[in-house]
Amino acid sequence: MAARGEVKGREGRGRILQQGRLVRGLTQHLLAERLETDQKYIWGLESGKNTFVLERIFAIIRETGIRMYMEVDDGADEPRDDSLDEPRG
């Protein structure tokens, strides 16, 4: 399964990040563990929470006429990075 979409702001970003996580069979909690953050951070990104850095990036994208696309696929053709499964110390 592949999904591709233009990301114009935080809501679109959140939806595509959530779809990518779900396609990989990850919970917010597991993804947060792998990224050494907390589940609340993942929830915030997926729900479109405003972050200063990302909002500035999207403002630049809008002002310069750039289009940003994100794509989700099942990763079946890509080697898996098992280093993400190693416990963090």
C-alpha cells in the first residue's frame, strides 16, 4: 500500500505521519520509544500541534511557491533498520 499527498500545513503533516505509523504497525508509544521521546510528542505531531520550527518552514514553503509531498509505503522492498529495535541505554 502506498499513499502520497501534498502537505500544506500541520494538519496534513499529522495525517501522513499517522498513516505511516499505522502502515508500519506501530503504536504511538512504541514509535516514541524508538525515537527516544514520549508518546505525547508523537500525539502532538499527529494531531497537528503547532510547533514554531515547523510553522516557520511551512510559511517559507507557502511564500516561495514550493510544494512538499510525503509518501507512505509498506517498505516491503526496503531493508529493515533493526538498529531501531535495540534497547536504548
